[in-house]
Amino acid sequence: MFIGGASLERDGGPAYLRVADPDRAAATGVGISVNRAFENANWIGVTGRDMFFHGDLRSDEHLDAARFDATVRRAAGAGWFDRLRLVPALRRSATGDVEDVVRRSIGTDFALTFGRTVYSARLPMPRSALGKTIDHLNELNERAWSDGYVWNALTNNCSHVIHNALAAAGVWDPKTVRGASAFDTLADLLSVAGAVVRRRMSDLSFPANNFVRLFEAANARPIDGPASASRDHDVERTLRDGWLVTGPGGLVSRYTMHDPERNELFAPGHDPLLASIPILWDKRRTFDRLVRRPAAHETDLAANLERFRERFARALNERDRTEDAEPRQAAFAERFYAVAASELARVEMAIAH
């Protein structure tokens, strides 16, 4: 996850994040990644969009051993990996210097397009919600620094960290994370069975599903009137905090892997694992459309703003129909229309800009 408007700090202990000052927010940002190779960090942070996604490598440059080593040295000198410990199984084969630690991370935690194509779903949120996401991530790293990080492929993997960081901001419900004991594995499997019976999401989480669900949260929740909005608890939850999870700016992007003709180190692989059930819960169809044939309003900001201007204007034109609602519904409708009007004004300003 890349968090725009965040800054990375370190004071002899675990890495932690801060919400950047408003006048610096546009120029800042930290990439967050989880790697089971690290024993005392739940996540690591890498400053800068270009370094996080591309290792500061231009599309017309060659990725060879010399450039790879130079990127490793630069990351090692930046302090992002200082005092990180590898898990015992890797520590035995490590040299102990920070560059060896970075080599376990490059292409996986940063310089992503060295070895993969990246599919990105953007979710704008207010500073108050961003602060909750950052607080959650800081708590995770403080705990891992003192108690260690225990990876669980089913219910405590990289995807869970991202999912629950967004859940802290109210984007969706959180997932339960567990350790790696036999009891925890049994609980993981029982959670899947329980999810099927109750027809709700299980505690399993997959990165490609986060991509699809984040796009849906930003674009597909009901915001066309208070009646439908009140029945969606994700919309209702963010509305209580004064914002709408579905709103302008939720674009998808595709950062392709570095050109094979200029890439001497990595070969193309496959798309990431995606959990999908045809007809009942078909995330595969949505994923394929977003990464291969996205609509204009899903990739272009101008088209996206025009679409949300129409959606908010249409919702506000329905205002007179809520006059006879009972008091609780009327209070929700008043709050919904106030936020919708504020969002419409914001969209109008963005279009004019």
C-alpha cells in the first residue's frame, strides 16, 4: 500500500508514520509492505512513490546487476532497513549487514516493477480517516518490535495488514488475525465454514481481492440517496465520521513490469492469486475488466469527476422525498444530504481547477 500524505519516521525503534502537514502532503508518501522474512517488523516503509514502485528506474533504462546493486546500496543507506532482524531460518545464511537484508526485500517490498506488474486502486480519504489508518499501522509495528511478528499464510499475511489498516478508517469490516499454531490453523478453517453458513466474508484475505474490493468501495457503494445509503453499513459508518467511502478520485492504475528487453534479471510471471466464485461472488470478472478493459471514469480523473458530479446532483435532487420520514431516518437523511452537498461542491471546484 502506498500512502500519500504520510511521512516515515524512526527514532531508534520501529518505523512509524505521521500524517504530513497539509502544505507538504502532495509531495510526500510512504510505501508499506509486509515481508515474512523480518522477525521484528510487521511492515517496512519506503519513502517516495518512484522508489516504491520503480526503484527510481526510468522505463528507458536497463535493469542489470550493476543497477540492481546500486538500488540495494541506496536503500541500505536510506535507513529504512536499519535494525531489522531476519527470521532465524534466513539469519543463518545472512552476512549480517543491512545490504543483505535489503536483498531479501527488493522487488517484493519496493522497486516493485523490477519483477512484477502492479495493479493499483486509489482511495482518497480525509485526514481524519488517514490518521486512523496510520495509527493502526503504528500499533502493529510497535507490537512486532517488542513481541515479534508471526506470519500466518491464512489469516495474518500481507493482505490482512492492508485490509485491517483500511478497516480502521471505516472502509469495511476488519478481519480476525491469528498466529501460526495448530489451534490457530483449525480456527482459520472453521472461520471459512462459518462464513459460508452465515453468508459473510471469511477471515482469509488475498491481495488481488483487496484491489477489487477497494475499487468497489471507492466507486460502487450506494450514494444515490439516503434510503439505499442507510442500508449499506460501510457507507453509513463513514458517513457518521463525516465522509463517504464512495466518492471522486477512486481510480485504477496499472504499472507494468520493467520491459523484458531492458530487464536482465526478472522474467514475467502470472497475475496474483484471486479468490472468486462464479455467479455467486465473481471477483474474477471484475478483476479482468479493471486490469484489461477499464472504463474511462475508472482511469481518467476528469471523467471520474464528471461522473460523481452527476451522481451527487441526482441524489440532491431527490431531497424532497424524505420530508415524511420518521425522525431517525430524517436525521440520517439530513446528514447524508449535507455530506453529499459538500462533496458536490468539492467536485465542482476540482473540475474548475
